[in-house]
Amino acid sequence: MNRLGMDEERKELLPRYRLLYIVVAVSALMIVTRLWYLQILKGEELRDYSEKNRIKETKIPAQRGLILDRNGEVLVDNLPGFSVTITPQYAKDLTETADDLSPILDIPSPKIISTVKKSRSSNGLFWPAKIKENLSLDEVVRVKKLRLYHEGLDIHPIVVRHYPLGENGAQLFGYVGEISKRQISRMNNKYKGQIRFEQGDIIGKSGLEQKWESSVRGKNGIRFVEVDARGRGAKDAVNILGFNSKPAQQGNNLVLTIDKDIQKAAYEAMNRNDKIGPRIGSLVAIKANGEVLAWVNSPSFDPNRFSTGISPEFLEELRNDPFKPFRNRVIQDHYPPGSTFKPIIAIAALQEGVVKEQTIVHSPGFIMFAGRPYHDHLRGGHGDITIAQAIERSSNVFFYKMGIQLGIDKMAKYAKALGIGARTQIKLYNEAPGLMPTKEWKLKRFGEPWQPGENLSNAIGQGFVLTTPLQMAVAYNTIGLEGLRYKPFIVKKIIDSNSQVVVENKPQLIYDLSEQKENQVYISKETFKAVKKGMWGVANGPHGTARWWKIPNVEMAGKTGTVQMKSYSKDQIYDRCDAYPFQQRHHGWFVGFAPADKPEITVAILAEHSCHGSTGGAPVVRDTIKAYFEKYRPELFKASPHKVTHMKTVDSNPKESALMHPDTPPPTEELDE
């Protein structure tokens, strides 16, 4: 090609070269501009981002506040511990890590892999999956060595909630566990503006832990640490990159009205190794001013197992237990009160003028009403008796007659005034209201009128009447105090970590029923005193159904009760209860207070399937009351035992009562209540 041809070709390509130069120049300008933007304008910000990629933000869990008894004894506290986690994002060979970790933690390798995969699915790649909590010292050392060779494996310090009493009081104190995804939104709505709940938080799941979450829950802190390429913490980032950690703040402490020693005594009494054996049921003890001293449910569970991660298998075992160890029976289950309802009917009968204190009522072995027989628990009946004797002997026929004359609405009037059939408003979740029927209630509930025969069964605490042990304790405490009805409470005060009082709760008098006021049921002091004589006879009189369970120099008053679990034919009603299958046996009630004239403590127990209140309930209440006086009135036990003479009923024999040894079991033929 000649020179002329080359020049012509060059001229043809020149526009294309110019376009190429422009493209290169524009690209270079864009790169330079971008570099200038990133390094000059955004340099500081991007440097922070870069540093943050090296920084791991770690939440410092706040210690929950302690739960103390009335004397400062620890009921619930915290222990230091360690947990091992695997972060899915960094776990390059999960199977190998699980295989090496399995023999150290004694957890099957497939279960470790499953835990990590489940966490990755529900919580994301970067959230550490908890493999095991509360590691032993040996496990901590061995895992620390292992983590050098396995990415994503780490150890974290934790706070473990500890329940020193174990199963004792578990339903009252409750337990803690990790918040679920479903609970996060619900809890954040409930405590909006107060607390912010996040994934991984430990919250109260039941009992006081749940009810008082906002008080005992502290404020989490934040710690920043530099991490290596495997996501493991290397060193604290404070004062290195300008990140500021924030320490955790411990929650407030709850000071309860519970007395640890009385709580232990009640628990041991519920689990006493006598003929009946450990009781299934519940017990509650309150001071005269409404302060709860003891709260026991049986069977129970160990809340410590929830603090360290309970297995699904064991949780399922607890849930399938036929006797429901999770249930807070003191307030959550309601039962017919049986014969413990009779003192309340006695109050109604006296106050309404149906009988007087010295009125004699004939009480045979049965009465006929509306064409059917209504039997007494004693085959031959009790003969001619007064109202105090009827309470002492627990005569059914006497109270059938009272029910006929009173009618259900008058019975309900006085029962409700004493707190039967309504929540006590104690500050715990899931309190059952119970039931005190009326004519209007039945018409609304069933669309049927009240039948006269129903007055008889309800007058002896069967029929529709339902109540909780706490309601019965409040009612009997009111009777013992002759009209003063106090609201029960269990949190005495809330104090901060410096022992400064944040909130203090005082006893709350709801009514004085012995005062005549508008829109309030009136019960005279004389009525209360007359009924208390009969209740004194139950524990001290010669025919008392709990006369075997005395406390030296401390006179107790109360009432036994039996709740039938099924209907019985005429031929079966006098059969031995313990001959029936266990779950068909009667429940046994006993509610008592002491001293009998002016109570300091009232205790109610419902012992399921124990057959009789006299053997199933009364000895447990006796032991609980005895523990109270041994602690707070020890001088009473230094003197020689005195003869029982207080509140003597018409036919009582003080000499016989005083000589009866408190541990003498009742004769078989007299197991009537």
C-alpha cells in the first residue's frame, strides 16, 4: 500500500480513535471522581464502617434482681456460668466441629448439628446457636482449647438463675427461659415505652418471675470487642477504636412476705412420710394482716433445670404428668369446699336468725326431702345438738336443715362477703375465681330455675360451690379476726441494688364486716364468737374431727372437710374411702388458725385423694402452725403444757382433750371427715 492509501485509511479511523480516547478519558474521570468521593467526601464514614466490620457488638445480660424472704434470706439468686455457642456463618465444617464437641459436652453430634441448623433457620446466620449452658470448669477448659481449631465455636459468660429451694415453691417463684419469637412482639407491646425485648433475652415464664418481670429485670449492657477472621473475640475495643461499652444494670430485688423457715416446714409437712405419704395438692399460710407466709404445691418441679436448658423430652414428661406439676393449685385450681363450708353457713344461719347459739336441733342419720334421703356422714346421726356442736362434729343433717331454711341466695350473701367465689386479686397470674351460685346465676348459666333440693348439697359445700385454698384462708382469717377481711399479698417491698426502697406494700383492710355500713354485709361479733367456739371444738373438743393434732400451749381452731369425687349409692356411702382406686378417693380439706381467740396465722390445705381432712390435711396444718410459733413465739414452748379450757363447748371434756397425744392417729371407725 502506498503512502497516500495509508493516509486515507488513517483519516477514516481517526473518528474512531477520537471516540476511544473520549471513552477512556471519561472512564478515567469517573474512576478518579469515585475515588475522590470515597476517600475525600466519604472517607471518614467508610473508615468507621471498615472498623465496625472488625468489631463485634456483644450484649452483656443484666442480672435479674434477687427474690428474698421477709427476713432477707435468699429464695432466688444468680450464679455465674458459661455457655458454648456455634455461629452458623463461621462454621465452615459443622459436622467436624460437632463430632469433636460431642464427647466434651456429652451431647450427640446429630443433636448439635440439628440445634445449629434450627437456629440458622429461625434466627439467621449471624446469631450464635446455644449448644449448652452452665458448663463445668473441665468443659470450659476443653472447649477453649477446641475453639482454636474450629471456626464459629465460642464460649460466653452468662448469668444462671438459681433456685436454692429446688422444687419447694417452684409454682410461686416461677422459672425463666429464653424469649421466643412470638413473645418478642407481645412483650414489646405490653411494656411499650418501658422495656425493649430482643432475641436471646431471658424472661420470666411463670410465677413471680413473670408477674414482676418489669421490676426484677435489669438493663442489658453492651460490650464491643475486636474479632478475628473467624468471628472470635480478640480484645476489648474500648479506647482502641472509640467504641464505648455500657455496663449492665442489675434489676430490683423483691422482698416477699414469705418466711423461708415456714415455707420449708410446710413443704416438709406436705411431703411427710406417714400412712398417706406425700400429699398431692396445695397449702397456703397467711398472717392475720394478709401477708403470705408459705405457698406450697405438690407435686412440683425443679426450676433450676429450666435455667440451664431443659430437654424437650423432660418438658414433655412434666406436661404429661397426670398430677400437673406446673399448676399453681393454691390459686389456679378450685374445688368444692366440703364441710369447711359449714362455718360459713353457720354464720348465715345465726345472723339471719334461723337459729341461736343455744338452739337445739335434732340431727339423725338422715332426713327425707322432696322424696329422697340425705345422709349424714355418721350412720346413726348426732342426736340433739347446738350449732357449735354441729361444727365440732361436722353434722351434715344439721346443715341440711340450715340450707333448707336459708335458701341459696342468703347463703351466697355471707359466703361472698367472706371472699368465696371471687378472685382475691393477689398479684399473680391465672387466679381462678371459684363460684358461689345464686338463683340468678343458675338461670343465666343453665336456663333452669333453682331446685329446693340443691340448697341441701350446697349447704355442706358440695353442689355448685367452688373455691381455692387461698380464698378459704382469707375467709377463715376473717372469721378468726371477727370481721376484719384483709387482702392477701406476697411482695412486701421492692428495693434496688443499693437496698433503697422503691415500692413498699402495706396490709390492706378491705372490710370490717362487724361494722354496720350501707351496701355492706353485716355480721355481729357475737355471731363470729359463736362460730369460733365450734371451730375450737373441731381441734380441741371430745368429738372434734381434728382433735388428734394439737400443739402444746397453742390452741388451734379450724374445720375439716371431705370432697366426694363421685356419687355413691345408699349401700356405698359408708364404705372405706381407701378401698377405692386412688383417683376415686375423696379430697381432704383442713383450714385452721391459731391462737383460736385471736389468730396470728391461718393455714389452708387441700390434699387430693387423701380421703379425709382429719388425716390428709390437719396434721400438715398443725406442723406449719407449730413451726410459726416455734420461731416467733418460742416462749410458749418453754412452759409446761396447759390443759385445754379455752372456748369450751357445751359437751366438751377438757381433761380428755388435754391428755390426747397430738401424734395419736384417729381410730379407723372415726375417719368421718
